Amino acid sequence: MTQDEYYYWLANISNIGIKKISLLLEVFESPEVIFKASKAELLEVLTPGAELSEALTPGAEPSKALTPGAELSKALAPKPELSKAPAPVAEPSEALASSLSGRRVKLHINDINNIINSRNKDKIKRDYAGLADKGIRFIHIRDGRYPEKLKKIYDPPFALYVKGRFPKEERFTWEEGLPWEGPKCLAVVGSRECSGYGAGMTGYLAGAVAREGIGIISGLARGIDTHAHEGALSVGGKTYAVLGCGADICYPRENFNLYMAISEDGGIISEYAPGVKPISCNFPMRNRIISGLSDGILVVEAGKKSGALITVDMGLDQGKDIYAVPGRVGDRLSEGCNNLIKSGAKLVSSPDDILEELLNNYKKNDAKCNNNDFALCTINNYMLETQGKIVYACLGFEPVHLGEISAKTGLPLEVCMEQLLLLELNGLIVQKTKNYYSLRL
Amino acid sequence: MFSKAFSAAIHGIDALIVSVEADVSDGLPLFDMVGYLGSEVKEARERVRIAIKNSGFMLPAKRITVNLSPADIRKEGTAFDLPVALAILAAFGYIDEEKLKDCLIIGELSLNGNIHRVNGVLPIVYSAKQQGFSRCIVPKENAREGAAVAGIKTYGAECLKDAMDIINDSSYADCESVNLEELFAAGSGEDADYSEVAGQDAAKRAIEVAVAGMHNILMIGPPGAGKTMLAKRIPTIMPALSFDESMEISKIYSISGLLDNRALITRRPFRSPHHTITPAALTGGGMTPKPGEISLAHLGVLFLDEFPEFNKSTIEILRQPLEDKYVTISRLNATFRYPAGFMLCAAMNPCRCGYYPDRNRCTCSVNSVAKYLGRISRPLLDRFDICTEVLQVDYKELQSDGKAETSADIRRRLHTARDIQERRYKDQCIRFNSQLTPRTIKQYCRLGDSERMLLEQAFNRMGLSARTYHRILKVARTIADLDGCESIGRKHISEAICYRVMDKYWGGGCGNDAG
């Protein structure tokens, strides 16, 4: 068996998660050693754990003292941007081990049994080969290709499964194709139940940012996530989806076309093995990967208690920049964003606001329309009748009903309908739902 | 002694003449009734015997046999009590049998000899006239129904004795009469009016177009926006009923026992069944079929509020009657055909909470919106030519006084459109634009070059289906008729496209079309 297969085996033992794996790797050198260890040797692992717990049990103080210490060391660790030097492979595990000593994770005798029972070479080899058939790559934490950015987060995933058509030899090596080795990345998060405004802004911003070569990372969920991926794909940019289920499962199913497109022009990333079902508790966990892989997080529409804010919290812990698209006061869906801006997130009203932070020598392009009038500059390209201009002028990003348009413009209904149809056929406006119109972004 | 009286049974929406034969002969005292009788008709035996006794006639101990013919059609209902009693009395010689010959008799007897109301008097009297009877004796409570039929004398009898007086005394002048002109004049005074609905101009216009061409209409809007109010007023802008139409509807109501001693139905029906209605109640049914809500809405409006809440199997039944304008109900004994030429008006919320697409108020997920709308099947949706959004009314509009159009104003406008259609289709078997088929659409909905271009552009850009295309043309035809235009113009097409039922609404995407 190859080393990768040993790692694959270790990552997929039932009831053994990243914390127990770290504990095992602390004692044994590599997965191969664990695989070949006798039961007696494995049982010894229980002892240091027991000692640790004995040392901790008499009083609560030592554990309390340890925990802030660990956090302190994390806080003192160099910022991601500053540490450009490649870290030796052994380092993360040491860092892991030190942070681990603060946690009370114990191996149970059942875990030892699980380890022994799962030592089926044929099955492991077969499963590992099955990954390649599905076009999924396995990258473990000690692999040179494992993203440095991710090693720096609090609890990095032990392994990543990546589905994507890498490498595209003629353009770049496959490491370059992954979000962590290429140019910078922007995470785009937001509500699943987005408004037309949110959908439009997401597509527009994601597209404009992706056009500059920045990868767009999101979660393939409904709403903002979907529009972020679509926006990036529409300009031929790269986009990556981090899933809360196996990389071979498309969830939600209606995004299947998007899922396929992303695995062509970007990558599907997951810390869960293929076949893992999208259960709800996986989703907050994957947020740490979304934020961990990115260089900045853009929040477009988030309610007061939106899941997107979990990503933001994790991003803040990881030292990422937060960008937020403002909404109107009182809009339920923009409450979270406005609160973020209030507490210091960067207000984004045009793609430049993000690009100038992410790219070192980005020059603002004044010729381009900025957000305030990009809608207006398109209208001048069309020869519209006066009535058409009147109708157009009373539309915004929020869908407006036909009756309201008629009342606002003072034009009779029939005229409004005719002008709206013309505008729609010219692609200037969209009919979001029946008889509700808004500007096209 | 043998005698014979005439009565009638309801069969579908028509009446069938039944002769009631009675024979009195010597033998063991016995009262027997034959002729494929339902149990309520068999029970007439006791009612008749006691009613005769209590009306002061002596029934000698003889063998009485009553036969209802034709004997192969099942008789049901209580309307045979009175003719049976009169036939027996004639057989005993209390009545001159000759006088029963031109007289049709219906009515239920109570034990003291009083006559109670029965259902279906109008179609029975109508049939009697066609069969050449000159007199009808009906319960007093139903007398006005019968009186609406001209050319036959209808007498209302309160008790058995009354009925005998009417028969014996051919000069009995007190026959029931109804002044039809007065009735129709009184009937057109509506109590609801469109001027009471504040704002909602877009929805009103859509309804106007729908009524003009008898298109089915679907209204979508938040709760409390006034969908029900708008729908209830649809009959007020429909053209007044003609006498023939009124007779057609009144017959159905008479059979269902809903005429309530009004002589005729003079207003367009408006039926709004609750969404818990069963399939049989909607289309008609039962062991002896009765007309359902769709037949009661004939020539009027069937309003289905909270459309997605209806049982799926119930509303799917509407598909065939909507096409054929009648409903056929088959039973073991017979097949009945009830008219169902109604205009369907349905109202629904856009989602469970009702506020989609207002994202500040709507708390539904995209999925649940799609699921809610998905309760209505595509084929049924295809029966709606017009779909309109009803908006929440704001306070300003509620307060604005009196500028709104009255129903009479709208009806006047509609009149032209209806006239044009009547003239256009006078050689055809159709009456309204909504009944156009793809072949006749080609004939009557010719487009100019510029119109064709517009429609082609819309077809390609909006991804319309062939069916949608035809519906747009039909509605455009109606809009042009409302304008009094012979040819369909660009604005007519634009408006028709605005009214189409959007596929996207049913795709459930919130702006997936952006970008």
C-alpha cells in the first residue's frame, strides 16, 4: 500500500475524527505505523491520554490555564500574509500536537477495535482507486499540495477531497488550478433566500472580481451561493464550491448543472469522503474551510441570524478581511450586512472596493461604470421612446409591480405594458415573477 | 275502476312524463304500488292513504293497485304522492277521470293532506307544455317556478282538497302568474359594484378582458388584497341574462331545489365552493345524479378561492368540463349530461405566507414557494388564458373617493366587444374568443408585419411555448375587440403577453434568470 492509501485509511475509520487522528499521529509517526501497530501498541495510546486526563481532572484550573494559552499562541502566530516561507511538513503536526494537548480527547477501547477492524487492505485499495474513477483527488494534511492557508486555521481538516478536471496541462499544473496555489480567492456568502437585489449584486460583483483572475469560493447552496458561482462562470472565471457532503454528491440537486460546470472550471472541495450524505451538522463545519481558503469574505445578503455570519466569525478568527454589501435600513435580509458594516467590515458598492484590497497594484478603471450609474449608462445605448425612459426611470433593483409603475408614471396601463415588454425584449429589465419588474444588473 | 293521472320525473335536467295508473277492484283489502320505485316512492303508500282519510274521504276496503309507467325507469322523490292520491280518488269516483287527462300533477303529501314543495318544478312544467298539457297542479310553494313557463296554466295547491277543487272545477280561474318583465327589471339591480373596489386598476382591467372573451382567469396576490371582492363583482359586468339563458339556469337551480320560489334566476350565477368540496359535489353526482357546482355556475362564474388548497383530484376533474362546456355523468341506469359553460376564476396566494416576492415579509424558502405553486398541475394551468397579480391596496387608495368606474360603465365597454364576437362567430359553433382553436386562430387573428416581428422576438427571448403563443393571440384578439379594432396591434399583443401565465412563476426561482 502507498502512503496515500494509508492516509486515506486513517481518514475514513468510523468514529475517528480529526482530533483523534491528531492524537494518534502524536504517538505514531505516520498512518503506516498505525496500520502496522499491534493491538498492544495501540492500547498504549490509551495510557498517555489517561495520564493527561488524570493530570487535568484534580482541578479545573490546569485545563483553564491551558486553553487560553493555546489561543494565545495562536494569536501570536504570524499573520497568514507575512509567513511566505514554506513550512516544513512536520511543523503542522507539531503545532497540532501542542494545540491538542489542551483538549480532552481520549481514545476509547472501541476506537482501537475500529482501527483494527478496518485494516482491510483490499477494501482500502479498492476504495482509494474508486476515488480516481470518480475524478476525485485525495489530499491529506502532510501532502505538499495541502493548502498552507488551511493549515493555519484552528482545526484544519485532516484530508480534502477535490473534484475537478485537473490538470489542464496546456494552461497550468494542477496545483495552480487549485484555489490555494493560484491567485487570491474571495469567499462569497449570504442568505439562501435572497432577494432580486441580492441575486443581481452577487452575480455582478462575483463576475467583476472573477474577471480579474480572483477565484470565487462559495458553498453551492441556493440563493447567494448559486449566484456567486454563476457570476464567476459567466465571465469565464474560476470558482470553487466547498460542500458539506461528499464531493461526489450534488446538494441541492437543482444546482446539478452548476455543479458540473464548477467541476470543469474550478473545483468541488470537501473534507468528507465520497458518499457522505448532506446532513445539517456538516454545513457549519464546512464554513471554516470556505473562510480558511479565502483571502477575504464578501457578505451580500444576510439576515440577523444567517448562517453566513458563522463563516464571517470563523473568517475573523482566521484574520480574514470582511466585505459587506449594504442594504436599506429595515430590510430583513440586509440586517446582518449592515451590522457587519457597523462593526468595521468594508462597505462594498463596486467591485473596485474589493479588488483594490486583494490585488497589490490594482488601478481603478474610471472609464467603467461605477455602481451608481452603471444602469444608466446602458440605457443611453438604446434609442428609447420618451415613455420608455419614463417607465425605465421608476424601476430599481427591487421588483416593482405593474400597477405601481402605472401609478408612479401616470401612464395608462396599456402603455406601461407595451413599454415594459419593449424594455424586457431589449434586455434592459427583467420580469422577476409575474408582472414584477426590476432592472437588469 | 281504473283511472290514470299524469306526473313527471326528473331525468338529467329534463323531465320525463310518468303516467300514474290506479285500479280498484274487489278482493282482499290491499294497497300495492309497482313500477320500479325508489324507497321514498314506496313509502308514498302510507302518506297517501292517511292523507286521503284526513282530507275527509272514505276509502272502502278494496284492492288498490297503483302502477307508475314507464315501469323500466327508476322513480325517485316525493313528487308522486299527489298524483297517486288523485288517481286513486278518481278510481273511486270522487273525480271525473276525463278531467285528469290534460293535467300534470306533482306534489308531496303530508299526513294531514297538505301539499309540500318538491324539486324540479320548472323543468317539469316546461316539459308538460312541450308535451301538450294545458294545466299543471304544483305545490303552492313552487307555483311561481311553474308560472314562469308561458303557454300553460299553473295552479298552486295547498292541500289535497285544493287540488280536487282545481281539477273538478275547470273554471277555477285562480292560476298563478308571474310578470317576467318586472322580474327581469328587478333582477338587474345589483348590490355589489366595481366602484366599491379601491385601486386595483391592473386587476380590474385583466378581469374586463377576461369577461369580454370569456377567458378563464387566475388571480395571484397576498391575503387581504381584494381578490375575493374583485371576483364577486365579475357577474355585475357580464351582460344581462336573456330569457332563454335564464330558463337554462333556472332549470338547473329548480332541480337542485335552490330556486326558493323565485320564478326564475335573473342574475348570472356566482358560485364559490369551499376548498373542502368533494369531486362529486363539484361536478355533480350521487346515486341519482344531481347537478354540481360547475353546473350551478353555468353561464356565470365559478370562483375557486385558495386554489392550491383544493384537493388535487377535485380540481383536476375540471379539465374536461372546461373544454367541453358540459359534464357527463354515467351511472348504471342512465347517463346524464349537465351544462357547465362557466367562466373559471381562481384566486391564490403566491406562497404559503402570501407575501412572495416581497422578501421583507415573505419568510418562505424558495423551495416552499415552488412547492406551493406546484400544487397546481400544468394542464390545469394551461386552461387559464389570463393570469394577473393583485397588489396590496395602500391607504391612499382606500381613502380616494368615487373616481372608480362603476360596473355599468365597464359593462357598456364590454358590450361592444361581445357584439363584435357575436357578429364574427355567427356562422360558427363558437361564441367567444376563448373558444378559438389553433386553426380558427389563424383565420381570425391575422397579424401585420410589425406585430409578427414583436411576437417572434418575444417568442424567442421569453421562451414561449406553442400553447402560450396561441393563448396570447386569443387574448390579443379580445383586447383588440375591446378597442373596437379589426386588426390586432402591437399594444394589444404587449398587453396579452403581460397577462400570460408565466412558466417562471412555477419554476420557483427567485431571480434565477438574472445575469
